[in-house]
Amino acid sequence: MMKMTGQEVVSVYETMVGITDQMLDAATANDWDRMVELEQACADCVRRLKENEDAQPLAGQERLRKVNAIRRMLDADRQIRDLTTPWMARLSALISNTTTERRVARAYGV
């Protein structure tokens, strides 16, 4: 299989930045279905990089672009986590309460 050029590698990273930005928009809008679709698109990019990225490190401008893309993705990821963590906590509490209610109902034959 042909390994990706440095330019192709950077292009995939920059595509991932666009996907991550869309994920932030989806999280902000509480559009969890869209978020799942975008996570899959991002995972596809990661898989493509793992399969095709050359082991040779990038140099010069390509390296700077890759580093910048990673920083932007990490920033968006932090913002996404800030939005999803409270939602996940509420969901976990809801599930826990429902589970507790079922246990009590079973225990007392309600």
C-alpha cells in the first residue's frame, strides 16, 4: 500500500479540524445524532492515518500545520467535553434513579 505524502497527511489533519469544529457546533446545539455521525467521520480519518501515514516525521511548514491542526482539535475537544460532561452526568443520574426505582419495585412487589 502506498504511504501518504506529507501534504496528504496534513490535509487529513486539517479535514479532522473541520469535523471537530462541526462536532462542537452539534454539541452546542444538543444535536447528539449529528455528533455521533461526525465522531464516525473523525474515526475514519484516524483509521486512514494509521493505515497510510509514513513513519517519517514531517518537517518545516507541514509540521507546523499538523501541530496547529492538533492544537485546534484539542481546543474544540475541551469545549465539547465542557458541554457534554454535565449532560452525561444528568443522564447517568437519570439511569441510576430508574435502576433504583426498579430495584425498589421488585423488592416490594410494586
